[in-house]
Amino acid sequence: MEVSEVSCELRTEFMEQLLEASGSPPVFLEIDVLLGQRLARAKARLDRLERDLVTRDYSALATARVEFALASRAMADHLIACGLTEDDND
């Protein structure tokens, strides 16, 4: 299904109103490329190991889960340092 270009265009004023109303952080964040690559590699490896039902290596699967958790945490720490946080009430 193809989406028309008209339906994808929003006026700049409308987008600014949406961001102000939602209290969202700036749209553009500087994301560390190395952290992103680490997270993507960890997720891809974990997915591959979880799908492999025939030669399941539980040690490798546990290691992949730990690496994915560490990579996720590192990315979250980076995003928090960039100012992307929720309310303190969470």
C-alpha cells in the first residue's frame, strides 16, 4: 500500500504545537553511533540464538541476553545524559 505524500506532510506550526503540548524533548537527539551499533548487534545476535531451536547453546544464549541488557542500559544512560527523561514521579 502506498501512502500519499499529502497525508505525510504536516505544517511546521502544527508540529511545533504538538511538541509544546506534549512536553516532548527536542526531536533531534545526538545518539552515540557506537552505542547504537552495539545495541543493534546484541539484538541481532540474541534474536538469532533464540530462533535456533535445533542446536540451542544455553551458555551463548545467556551471554547474549546479558550483552543485550548491558547495551540497552548503556543506550538508556546516554539518552538520559542527553536530557531525554520522564517526570521524576516515575
